[in-house]
Amino acid sequence: MSATIIDGKAIAKQLREETAKQVATFTEQTGVTPHLVVVLVGEDAASQVYVRNKEKACLTAGMKSTIHRLSAETSQTELLELIDQLNRDQQTHGILVQLPLPGQIEEQAVLDAISPLKDVDAFHPENVGLLAQGRARFLPCTPAGCLQLIQHVCPETSGKHAVILGRSEIVGKPMGLLLIQRGVDATVTTCHSRTKNLAAITSQADILIAAIGKANFVTAEMVKPGAIVIDVGINRVDGKLVGDVDFQAVSEIASAITPVPGGVGPMTIANLLKNALTAARIQVSQQAE
Ligand code: GUN
């Protein structure tokens, strides 16, 4: 079997165009341009690229974007002060602090400090709680993007066995919450570094999501024939980007697979824009009260 390659770039473009239309209508009706503020601390090369891409996508969708670039020596107190200022600023609708942060800053303290109404990453405990209870305010960008890609090739996910590799707060955990929500109705198994008989579990997956950050970790022997394989990994090997899945071998077994790059990555940004618009809507409606 030769798998369908799931074109994340094209699907993300569609989603971004839809959001751009909604932004235009929102701005026409309210006079407000949604404004996403991104905070980048330090010089991490990959983060610089991600942040620039986020800004470009915002502008293309008709939103305003501001990047605060802080030195790698920024203290936690300084960063928390900036967040406090952005939380109180009525012209700032969404706040994203690019991860990872330098070692002197405690990541969780920073994410907890962002107003949950401006938390476009959906990392704040209040937003994680709402998601867990099936009443999400913002959908976490990468897991939401994975689900959209899955639904693109498999509109009926009810009763399907989804196996997630990785239990991170950014992808693995929220991915499970999205897949078991009513209306999606998958049966979810989450595997991690201590899971025993990993290949025996992954081989049962109708939908396999790899989010562990290990290049080419998922081999053909671990995949059930006809499975849908979503590769969240972005690893650099000899200067080349590769996913967590051995793409060549697995694409001979799977029915559909995402490439790296051009699979999940573009979906993350498309969902970020959607959340920035949602954040603007929430704040405009609150200010009108
Ligand atoms: N760094 C890598 N992925 C992400 C993400 O989704 N959000 C933030 N804030 N930082 C990241």
C-alpha cells in the first residue's frame, strides 16, 4: 500500500483563509483589529523562525502582530512584569510566550501568569481544565491541527483506536482530551517513555500520533496496515528536518501519513490565528458589558 500524503500546507491555507474572512467581518462590525503579541526571550534560532512565521501569518490574515524581543538574560520578574502589562492592555487580545525559555525562568510560572482570556496557546490551567471538561475556550493549536488532519482523511473517528506517543503538556496530553471528546469519540491510549511492549500497542492503532521528539522512531513494524499516521516531530538530522516517523518505510504500510515539513507544522499557526480571533471576540464582548 502506498499512503495518501496529507497536505497540511494546503489544509492550513484553507483554514487561514477562512479565519481571514472572519477577521474582516469582525473588524468591519466592531472597528477592532485582533492583535496578537508574541514574546520571544533569547536567541534560539528555531524560535526566531517560528515567531517570524507567526507574525507573517497574522498580517496576512488581517490581524495586528507585535513581537517583544527580550535578551537571553531577562529575569523572571522582568518577564512577569511585561505579561502583567500586556494582560491589562486593552489593545492586546492574545499573548504568546514562545517556548522554550532560558533556564533562569520558570516556564510554568510564566504560563500561569498570562490572562486565561488572552491565552491563545491554551496552556493556562483554567483553559486546560475547560478543555478537559469538554467546554474548551481555546483549542490547543498543535493537537487541534492534528485532529483536523485526521478528520480530513477520516471523517468518522467514532470508536477508532487512537494511540498517542508522548505525554507532553503541549501535544500528547491535550491530544488525548480532544480525541475522547464527544463527537470525536475515539478510544485513546497514551504511551510514554515507561510504556512496556510499545510496538504491540502501536500496532493496534487505527490512528497513530507520534509526538516524542525522536527522529525516525516509528518504524514500519510498529504500524498497523491501513493506519492513519500523524507525525508531530520536528528533528534536525544532518541539517535536514525529519519527523518522529520513518516516513519512507511507514508510507508503504499506512493509508495516510503527514510529511515533515508540510504536515502538522502549518496547522499549528492556522489554529493560533483562529484563537487570536476568538480572544479578540471575548474581550470585545466583555468590554461591551
Ligand atoms: N514552542 C514550540 N511550540 C510552541 C507552541 O505551540 N507555543 C509556544 N508558545 N511555544 C512553542
